[in-house]
Amino acid sequence: MGLENVKVVLFDTFGTIVDWRGSITRFGERLGRDKGIDGVDWEAFARAWRAGYQPGMQRVRSGERAWTGIDTIHRERLDEILGDFGIAEHLGEDERRDMNLWWHRLDPWPDSVPGLVRLKSRYLIGPLSNGSVVLLASMAKRAGIPWDFIFASDTFKAFKPDPAVYTGAIELAGLEPGEVMLGAAHNDDLAAARAHGMRTAYVNRPYEYGSDQSVDFEAAEDWDIVGETISDVAAALGT
């Protein structure tokens, strides 16, 4: 089944469509100015917060913990690191709750929305993300991300790369696996998608993690499409 058979294009979101590191850094810098919090390396704070993402999800994937949504995982990690950065004493519960919603307000990479608009002209598009439905919908509304629908972790009560996410998306689309494509900046995500028969598009984001980046500097396999932007994916699919 060739690329001409693709009908739905799904995307990983954190890092592929939106710039979580830059967004969290900017929110932190604004908070620091507003609260008079000096001396915080907000970029390091963003990376430290994100560092709790995979371990938090892995406890769910392994069965160590019952299903727990990403907002709870983000909040638990936030509470762990606030003291490390000297921020905890400046923040009450309402402010911490609002900080956790920064993940609902992430900014897209500059190429993301234009590329998605091109794809939407011909294909159904949506996220296939470990974010929650409300997180992804809120992010899209704020940033003008033109999803047709949202496939989220709480749709399937599972986190990628659990097979239930990929097979569940194919089932909900009502299509053959080869009629559904996943676009992602993460080779392991694409490998899991390919293992379930999906088509694959790699979008290179070698600066996603900043100094913490250790993988995904380039395509690791012969994915169906390899590009530097979402518009490259759109062009390869004829839009």
C-alpha cells in the first residue's frame, strides 16, 4: 500500500508540533518577572520538569501504578523540582495549579501550523499524543492548531509506545493500518507505529531538548517521509 492510500495523518505533539522547552522557559521568565524571582535558570527548569515525563508514564505502563493522566504526572514532577530551583517559597497552590497548565499553552514551532493547514486541505489530521484530550484541545484552541479530531492518552488509557495507542487509533479511524500515517520527531515512536503497519514521517527537531538531547538528531531508519518541517511532510504527500 503506497502513500497514495494515506487518508489520515496523525502527529506526535510534544516536540514534534510544539516547542515545549522554549514555551516553558518563556512562561517561567514571565513568572519570574511578575513575582520578583531572581536567579532561576528557567531553561534548565523546563528540562528538569520534562525529565519526569517518561519515568512518570513508565510507572503506569509497567503496571506499578493504575491509570494516571499526564496532568497529574506533570504536577507531581513540578512539586518535586520547585524547591530545587528556589521557587517553592514564592508560590501558593493557585499559582502552582496555573503553572501546571503551562503544558496546555505550548507554542507551536513556526512551521507547524502552516504545514498542518496544507495537510488538512486533503487529509484528516489529528494528534496521537500522550497529552490528555483537554490539554491537546486547549493547546490547539490557543495556538490555532487545526486538528480535525484528537487522539489522546486518555482516549486509550495508555501511553505510547503501548500498542493499544496505535491499534486504537487505527480502529477509531476505521481504516487499514497503511491508510494511517504517524508524523513524529522521535524515531522510537515511528518504529512502534511501523510495527503496527502505519506509514511513517520523520520531522527532524534536533534542538527539542537543548543540551539534554541525546537521540533523534536524524532519521534512524528509512521512514516513508523524512523532512525538516511539517510542510516537507505536506509536500511529500502532494499538498
